[in-house]
Amino acid sequence: MNRSSGILLPISSLPSPYGIGTFGAAAYAFADFLHEAGQKYWQLLPLGPTSYGDSPYQSFSTFAGNPYFVDLDLLIEDGLLLAEEVEACDWGEDPRHVDYGKIYESRFAILAKAKARGYARDYEDVQAFCQENEQWLDNYALYMACKKHFGMKAWSEWEDKDIRMHRPEAVEKYRRDLQEDMELFIYIQYLFFKQWNALRAYINDLGIEIIGDLPIYVSMDSADVWAEPEYFVLNEERIPLEVAGVPPDYFSEDGQLWGNPIYDWEAMAKDGYGWWIRRIEGAGKLYDVIRIDHFRGFDTYWAVPYGEKTAKIGQWKHGPGMDLVGLLKKTFPKLEFIAEDLGEQSPSVRQLLADSGFPGMKILEFAFDSDEPSDYQPHTYPRHCICYTGTHDNSPVMLWKAEAKPKDAAYAAEYLGIGDEPYYWGFIRGGMRSVALLFVAQMQDYLGLGKGHRMNVPGTASGNWTWRMLSGEATTEIAEKLYRMTKIYGRLQK
């Protein structure tokens, strides 16, 4: 990774006429914008199918793609849909925010029409796709078909205990009984990867690489836990004994109770961490650089007894450390990694980060909550780090300014030397001229957006993951200004 810069914009946040961003025309246009602006990286949120709560960090599968991102205009061009069929659906009326309820009601029905027209036509290609992805695709398709059969309940609530427990006889029975639905979910994945591979090739041909997020944990209600429970800390009834979270801190007196099942690291080690190798291999089919969310969980992790209402009660336990991290580096020498190392760090976490060789993260918004030097102030940065104005979990800069204590906002302006230029450009300039290897800002910051434009507020269960960029907001004027700044501070790619 050379000195460079990029923009964080989730696929879901792209404009489109169908309620949510997709792999269609707006994605190609944004890639052109990045190229015009001299940017090297496009950072995304996880691309997996979202479950209850619509969080991309709680997915039905760590391997599968989100059906919502399949572009419908491309399907019309391919003869799989009619324009009037797509236009007849209600995708929501607010172009600024995703209405997940309306999309859920319409998206699978319209994709079923595409499958009815295309499955036989594309049969040979679909079979080749199935063979290439046999390690996860069949389990995922059966899991989704069963969810549909059982009213979209979590697998732990399915009435048939035999299929709930993934017993071989039941698996074969439901595979026969639900074949048509399995074919639908397989075909959707075929379409997802076909469109994504074409888009990724276009992006890469422009000299732009993709940074993708890999949540350290997987969702309890996922094909991953249902099909391979031996890798998780569950009892005989496949109920978690412990779940993931983080303990109380400065930001939350109750901590954060994520509820994901904990890995059985001993079982994974006995298997040579084969599950993780498959997982990273899958992520490598999507991204050029992988940002490992909650990297500290590889060192020590907070385990909360199942059934607790908060994350106050729990204990720190040891993760696999360099045994796993070193294996991943050795197995995937061409992949680059970023370690999400935010929050308080123990000496052992710092040592793991150093031993891994992965760059850690620095958040500019964290630098100005006191007038004392902190590790987040640019003059303290090591070169080998990634600087962000803020991540998807933080306020856009203009919202941060409005929420911050006046003295902190004034201190940031003084530190960054913000004069007559807009406040948010001062933050961007501060990150651009830092020694950090890579600088990334949210697209909201380049647009100068504040209240009402935050992507996620950690610890809240609703109202998140809905923000979208409007058509025409990524202007040539912004691209030209960003290109000039990128060039001035030595981040322009030759």
C-alpha cells in the first residue's frame, strides 16, 4: 500500500430509482468520480445479505451477497425483467433514505420473475457457479429456503427439530421438498456475483482498489452457525453458552451486547482454522483489502453469559492471536489487511497489532475532546496507519461539530488551521496532509452534510443503515477540488 486516499461509501448509499444502491449505473458513475478525483480506494461496508435490523454486520451468511444489490436495470437489459414489472413495485418515496420494509416486500418477488425467465437459459453457467462455490452455497440456499418455509423465523425457532439440528436425513428431505426455492436463492447469488465481478473489474481497471469490511463475528441466525455449529460455543440444543460484546466504557455504561455466538477457538485450531481460511478466501473474491472489524478479538474477547440483558457481566478470554493471524498472512500473501483497533488497548493487543504488521486506524474526530495530546492527533501518527475523519459508526464532521463542546470544536479548528474554507474541508485537509499511509473520509464529509446524515449510531436498534447519496451530488467541482488536494499532499496515484 502506497501513500494514497479513498472514500467510504456503502453500496446501499448509492442513488438508484429502486430504493437502495445497487451494482448498476450509479456504481459505475461513482467509480468514475473516484478516478476523476484521484482516489485509489473505495471503501465499502459488508456486502452480505442483511437480517433483522438491516445491519450489514448481522448477516444470514458470511459468504453470500445481498440480494438488494442486484441491479434491476441490468436485469431488464438482460431480458430477465420487464420495465413495467419493476416500475409497478413500491420502492419507497424518500431518495435520501432506504425503506427496508418496502424493499423486502418487493425485491424477492421481482427476483423470482428473473429466475423464472433465466434459470433454464443460464443453467450451465449456474451449475459452474454452484461447483465453484460448493463449500457454502448449498447450505446457504437450503437455509434460506427453510427460513422461507418456516415463516422467516430464526433457525433456532424452526418447529422441526431434525432440520433445526441439521441432521443428515432432514437435510436431504428438505433439499428435495424445497428444491424450487433453493434454486431461487442459488440463482440470486449467481446474479449477485455476476454483476459484482463485472463492476469490480471495471473499478480495478481504473486503478482503484476495494476495501471491504469483515465483521469478526457472524450472526447467530446464519447459515454459518446452523450448518457448522461445531465451531461455536453452543450447548447440546445449539443454544449459545456465551455471546459477544464489549464491556462498559466511556461511551456506554452498559457496554454493548452484540449477541453473536462466540467461536470455539480450540475446535477451530484442531481443524487448522479451515473455517477461517475459507472465510478469508470468500472475502478475497469480493475485496482487494480486508478491514478486520474488532481486531482485538483475536487477542482477547469479552464473553457474556447467554441471557444477560447488558454486557456488564462477562469476562475477558484469550483468542487465537498470531496462531491465526500469522496463518492468514501466510495463506493469503497477496491480500492486504487493515486492523480495526479502536478503543482502549491492552499491551497484548498492541503487541498483536505490531506482530501482525497490519496498519491500525486513527480517527480525527477522536483527537479533539481535550486539549491534551492523544494518539488520534495527527502529529502523533506513525506512518503505518489509516487515518479517517470518522467511520460509519461516527458522525459526519459537520454533525460532530454541532454535537461537540464549543471549546472542542474551536480547538479542532485551531489545531487544523481551519480559516476561511468550510469546516469539513479543514478536517479533510488535516487527514490528507498527515503522515498516515492512507486517508479515508465518508462521502458525507465531502458533501458537507451534518444532522440526519449519519449512517449508524452504535448501541441503537433502529433508524440506522438508511442514508443515501442523491443523484448529482458527486459533482465534478468536488472531484476537481479533491484531485488538487490529493496531488498537493502526495497521495495521487501515478
